[in-house]
Amino acid sequence: MIMPREKREIQKEDIMPLDVYTEKRRELRKSIVDYKKNRRVALGPYATFYFESYETMLAQYRNAIHEKEVMSNLRMSICVQSFNT
């Protein structure tokens, strides 16, 4: 996952289907954690800079979509349960 030097924006085509992401999530998250280790600069004991890139932003976006879907499914399940009781 190397970002070209020119500005790259996340496009709809960059987002993998939710079922594919869910299946590969653990592997993708491990990969991005390793990638981010080289993008961190400590400024003493109380401050750290993280330099974001296309890859890190895409990972955050994918995870946000995943979490939103999980919460949506949970809310739906709670609504169904409360309706049926």
C-alpha cells in the first residue's frame, strides 16, 4: 500500500464490499497498524504526531463503515426484540 506523490482522494471504487472487508478485517487492521508505526513521531512524553496518508485514511473510512453497519444491525435486532416482547 504505497501512496503516489500526487494527491490521492478516496473514491467509491476504493471501498470494498462490507462482507469482503469483514472477512479480511483482522488482516487489514494488522497491516495498517504495522504501516502506521513508521508514520509516528514522538515530541516528548506527552505529544505524538501521526502523519496520515491515503492508506491510513482509507483504513479509517473502511472501519467506520464496518462499525456503522454493526451498530445498525444491533439497533435493528434490539428493535425486533422489543417489538416481539
